[in-house]
Amino acid sequence: MLGRANYVALVGGGRNPKFPTNKVIIWDDAKQVAVITIEFHSQVFQARLSRSQILVALLNSVSLYAFSSPPKKVSSFETSDNPSGLCCLGSKIVAFPGRTPGQVQIVEIGTGNVSIIPAHGSPLRAMTLSPNGEILATASETGTLIRLFSTANCARISELRRGVDTAAIFSLAISPSNTMLAVTSDKATLHIFDLPHTGNPDHHRNSAAAARAIRSSSPYSASSVGTDDPTTTNNNRRKWGILGKIPLLPRLFSDAYSSASAPIAIDDDPHSTLSGTAKPAVPIPGIPGGKARKGVIGWLDDWTIVVVGAGRDGRWEKFILGMGENGNRWVGRQGWKRYLGS
């Protein structure tokens, strides 16, 4: 969806697709009509929109188009196998997997300059750009670490540890103020990380000011919000205490952990047809294994997160963030609702 505008990018999929899986349909919801159609020779796995660009991910390539009718192809790039349809579209750059698994390509839209980031040693599972386009967050199929990179010079800013066990990362999303990162995974947990500053002095000052303003302006407290589990407050940034300062210990003792976490619902749907047989359902484009997508994160503001899951148990959950009296961040679920099935 294009921000708060009336344009939505649609790709066919599921058991009874309304549109072909090799087409991107730009739908004008105000006029209830398709205004742009882009057809490909293979399945589309993802489409991203901005006010001037359309970015489309196929299994082994991404294509950038001008948002016009008819659409004009600006550029196309090869990628490694990308069944998750990973790609990010900013105002000045696009990011997507490189030709080698674990790498990220960053392309400047205006100049076409390409930069390569060796982000991980295993294939990418998730990636996201900050709203200001200055930070890229990535996770691999291992799912234990989230790495942050500066898009200005491709330098690694930080590593954030989700956990020790392997996990499938569902979603990464950075807050509107560019100061927090939300992460969901098949461990049925929502993690909140505080982001470090980039090397840009102006960004450092702006981020520091934003962080101070956010900490002081939280409208919520654990006692004032009726969350399901207000005890999810933690302080994992200092999880191992003094052990993190002892040399020669494994890196996990000194890694940065989430500042707050809360459980999410990820009830698995039976992978079967409507008749109840064991025959696999038609794969959904962009979803490894064709299963309904879970744990998709959306920031409503710096203190409110919505996590959406599809499938027969399709539901959204609303989470509230706040700061405790001891200065620690907390997050709790305020409510939820099923929107699909029964």
C-alpha cells in the first residue's frame, strides 16, 4: 500500500487467485479500478510502492519502474534465489539481495550507483529500511542476529541478538522516529530493540533528540494501560551484567539484546485443501513453503504496534510500548481481533 494514498499493489495467489501470479496490479481503491498492470514471465514474489517508483521482486531478479501509466522500466538487477521477495524501496535508494546468498545490494535511484554489503554468511530471511532511509536492518535464515548497516557508507553499525536458538524471522520494522526496531519470529515473540546512532553527526543529534522526546512523552504506563501481560518489561540490554565485560567469553554475553518483549499468536493453519485432504494448498507468492504469513509488523506511531497474521486464524494484535518508573522499556498486548474465518 502506498502510505495513506488510495493505491494498492496486488499480486494473485492462494487457492483461488483473483489475479495471475505473474502480474502486478496497481489498484485505485477510490475508483475501484486497476490503473496499472505489469506482466512478467514468471511468478511475482513482492511489490513495493512509492509516490514515484514501483519495485518488483521475482525469484532471481528485481525491476524498478517509474510510477506512471504506462509504467516505464528504469532498471533491472539479478539476485540470488529470493523466495521471500525481499526488497526495500526508499525515496533515494532500493535494497535487495545480491547475487551471492547473504549479500545485499543497495542502488541509488538517481545515479544508479551500486554498493554491495556482505551482510550474512547464510541466505537472507528479512530486511527493512528505516523511514529516513539511513539504516538497513537484515536477518539471515539462522535468525539469531539482526545486523544494522548505514546506507550512506555500507558500514555495519551494530549487531542485535534476538536469541541463541535458530528461528525463522517473520518481520522487521523500524519505528517512525528511526529509534526502535521491532522483530517477530516463529518463537512467538515480539522483540523491541533500541537503535544506535549512525555516524552522521546531524542524524546523531536528531536521533538523540528524538529518543529523549520519546522517552519523556510516552502517553502510557504499565498501570494505566489494560494490557494482557504488563509484566513483559525487561532490560535485556544488560542481560548478562558484568559477564559481558569479561574478555574471551563467547560473544553472546556481550551482544545487545532487546529492551522489551511480548508473546504473539502464531497458531499454525493446517496445510491442506478445503476438502480436508492432505494435498498441499496453492503456494502464496512471496511466502516460503506457501504457508499463511504471520507476524507482519506495522508501527502506528512510536508507542503503538500492530502485528498481523493471515490464514484461517487470521488476526491482528495491538501492542503498547511504555517506559517504567525505573526507566526500562516495556511492551504489552492491549487487544486483538480475528478478521478471517471463525
